[in-house]
Amino acid sequence: METLPQHASGPASGHASGPASGHASGQLGRGLKPRQVTMISIGGVIGAGLFVGSSSAIALAGPAVIIAYLAAALIVVVVMQMLGEMACASPETGSFSSYADRALGRWAGFSIGWLYWWFYVLVVSIEAIVAGNILGTWLGVPGWITAFAITLALVAANCMSVNNFGELEYVLSIIKVASIVLFIILGTLAILGLLPFSSTHGWSNLLGHGGFFPKGYVAVVAALLTAMFSFQGTEVVTIAAAESAEPRRNIKKAIRAVIWRLALFYIGSMFVVICLVPWNAPGLSKGSYQAVLSAMNIPGAPQIMSVVVLVAVVSCLNSAIYTASRMVYSLSTRGDAPALLAKTSRQGVPRYAIYCTAAVALAALAANYVLPKALFDFLLATSGAIALLMYLVIAVTQLFMRRELLAQGKPLDVKMWCFPYLTILTIIFILGVFVTMAIFPGFRGELASTAVLTAILVATGFYLQKRGTPAQAMPAEGAGAIRS
């Protein structure tokens, strides 16, 4: 049997929201274990973008790409500290969308929630295409068949229980983390000349091919934009932790882990790459990790990277299905999505939210194979700046929400540093990144497409807020949001 959550009046938005506490059949379950939440937080930023996509950032800036990744990592760490302050004080499955709803108004929670859902719907289709092509090549079948099969299998796994998602993500994240750690260890040995079979060593490539800034200082800004999008996924832990027994403790632990994991996985691996392979080497176009493994004479480097990339994209696909379904579930509990999507199973799984997410993602996946490429590319472009929008919303929300949290007597186990100055500085920086995207021709299309979609959703949100459209009446059992 599936039940709908009860809606109560929200504290700030003036429309429906979930009740404050308690567990009922209409709530999401709390089946995620601390070890699963920890690995979800660590694996959230490790996708194909690190193993393959980082090569495009290197091509843009050369060895100076490490500055771009360092700057992007610092911004993400600061934003996660802001989100951690709000999430620890009030753990909710809607995360920053719920907080924006309360602090800024229904229009903000509505628009950023649907934008975020749309972003992850497209992530499902993109990752399915990559995974389908890899597996299809191995099996000798068309990639679209394996893409659909992988997606349907992960949808089925997500529908069983949140523990199924958590356990699968735990295993996949361990494989990803182990791969990166091994890569950095081998790379460090090669740099130091301690890897006897490697044909490359030292760090002469840092300065030997046009210097550290071979394309100038402005190129670092272009690489920064690519790097910023690579870190999307760190926020998933604040959504997942709400389905664990101790959400505050797990969120706090994950926020502390952000700094070292970004430093190790991205900055460390980028340093290895730019030391061991010239930034303009032709082999980098096939993937930065594969180029380094080939230069170190690791047998079967292409095959090894195919397996690692497959694991990474399946992990991202699995996480995207989970994340998108929880966001649309949260929107439903607030009356901003069809009431059906707030139904949960006996195991506390929002199956209809998963079905809805999967249906739209599969439609986008089909579009890639049956429609002209330009149309699918247009769909992808609409998600180009959503990560930055999310960071901006988190920063603005935290600026306004601190006062509310203190007034409610909420414990601030995690506090934003140098508030409000660093928060304001972050907002200014993100707005500057938007301006930079408008200046660089390669990013204008993404910015314009995302801006149009955002404008439509914001206008709709303002309309609903002005009308004061109430949520649909719900049965008395259940709860729509997770609070503790």
C-alpha cells in the first residue's frame, strides 16, 4: 500500500509544507547507514568528468588548470559550509530548495527545485548514453539497448528501498575512490622516478611547453567555468542524509570531508596529469587518466579506464535517479508538484517520483537516438548554468536564513565562516562568473538557454505565490518532510 503525506502550513512561504516530526507510512524511510552516507558524500563529485572530461579543462588553460580547479574547489567548499549550516539545523530531503522556499519565498523554492530536478533528469540520460556505449561495445549490441537496460535496472533497484540505493552507491564509490588513490600513488611514484617501467617522470611538463600559463591568464577563467561544473554533486549528501537515522551528525561529518576529498581527488590527480603528460599532447583528447596510464606503460590502460569510467557513470546514473526523485518528492509535499509524486511505499520509497523522473529521462534518452542532434544539444544547453544557479541560491538563502534559525533557537552545529562578509563575497563572485559566461562565446548558448528556462519557472513560481495556490488536501496519515 502507498500513502500520501499530510501537508501543513509552511513557516515562511505561505503554502503547504510537511509536518514537523514523527514517522509514518507516508514519510521517506531512514534506511541509509552512516557508512553509506559517507561514501555517497565522497563519491558524489567523482564522475566521468574527472576521468575523461578534465582533459578539456587542461586544453583550455594548460598546467594553470590546477589554479582553476583550486579556485573552483574553494568556492564549492564555502558554499557547502553555507548549506551545511542550514542542513544541520533543519535536515530536509528538499535541502536548498526547501530552505529557499522558507527564506526567499515560494517562487525561489519552486524554481530552483524544478531546475535541479531537470538538471538531474538530463544527467540520467547523459550518463546512460555513455554507459550504454561502453557496455554495448563490449557486448556487440547497439548502445541504445544497453543504455535503456542499465537505466531500467537502476530504476528497479531504487524502487525497492533506499538501502538498495545506498548499498549500490557505497560499493561503486569505493571502486571509484580506490581507482583514484591508486592512480595518484602510481603517478607520484612516476614523478619521483620510482616507477621503473614508466616512460615519463619528473615535473618538467609544468613549464616545458609554453610555460605554466601557455594560453595566458584569461584562459584560466575559461577553465574555471569547466571546473565549477565538475564539482556538481557535493550537495547530494544533504539530501541523502535526511534519510538516515542521524541526519545532523552525518551531514556535519560529510561537510568536514569536503575539503580533503576535493583536494585529493581533483587537485591531486590534476597535478599528476600535468606533470606526466604535456598539456598539448594529442592523447589527452581521449581522457586525462588514460593518457597518463599509457605514458606510464600500464598494460591495458584503455581497457582499465573503460571499466573505471563505466563504474563512474553507473554511479552517477544511480545517484541522479535518487536525487531527482527526492527533489520532485519534496516539491510535491510543498504543493509545487502533482500530489501523486508524494506517495511512498511501505519501505518509505517515493516510487511515483522515481517513475516520473525515469519516464522523462528515458524520453530524453530516446530523443538522443531518434531526433536531430541539434535538438538534444539544445536540451543539454538548458542545464548549462544550473549548478551556478544552485550555488547562488544557497548563498542568498543562507544570508537570509541565519536570522530565522537563530530566532527559532536552532542549534548551529555548522557555522558559515566570517558571516556575512564571506557569504556576500561568494555571491559577488558567482555573479561575476555569470558575467564571464556571457563574455566567452563558448558559454553564451548554455547561459541563454538556462536563463530562458529559469525565467519561465521563476515567473510561474511568482504566479503561484501571488495566487496563494494551496496544496491539494491530503489524508491525515503520514508526513511530507523529514525533520529531526
